[in-house]
Amino acid sequence: MRIKKEDTVLVIAGKDKGKRGKVHRAFPAEQKVLVSGVNIVKRHTKPKPNVRQAGIIEQEAPIQVSNVALICGKCDRPTRVGMRLLGDGTKVRFCKACGEVIG
């Protein structure tokens, strides 16, 4: 999976298409990411001693990684991500549009 925590992404499919957000968590085994402000769902929770609030709570749900595109820091556009080996043998991600290395 080529999208990681703290990446800025654009939703390219689904009910939140066109929204931008930052990745809070990545779930590589499930191929999903948790993006701030995207895929808001309502959860019904029972009152418990350790739960902050009971009732209907709105929270973010994970979204499929194929439905988001990484935003390049240099060209500020959604892009595909490639992998490249540097001279010292380290693997880095790069923007397929402009060729810039993504931190």
C-alpha cells in the first residue's frame, strides 16, 4: 500500500468525491485508510463508564485505498505513486506526474 499516515489525499470515488483530507491511520491488511472529515457515519453507542458519550455519535469510518489519490506536495495535484530505489539502496515513493520524491 503506497498511502501512509499523514499523507494528504483526495477522494476520487464515493459519496465524498472531491474532498481532501489527511490520513489519520492506515490499515494495510484491509487496504483501507482513515481520512479526516471523510466517510462520516453514525454509530449508536450504549452508556458505559469509560465511554465519553452515549447515543448517536458521528465518526469517521475507513475508506478503501483505491478510492483515494495522493496529493503531490510539489504540483499540488492528485497523482499516482511509484516506487524507486535511490543510489544508497533506500526505497522512496515518487510522483508519477512530476517525478518529485514524496517524503
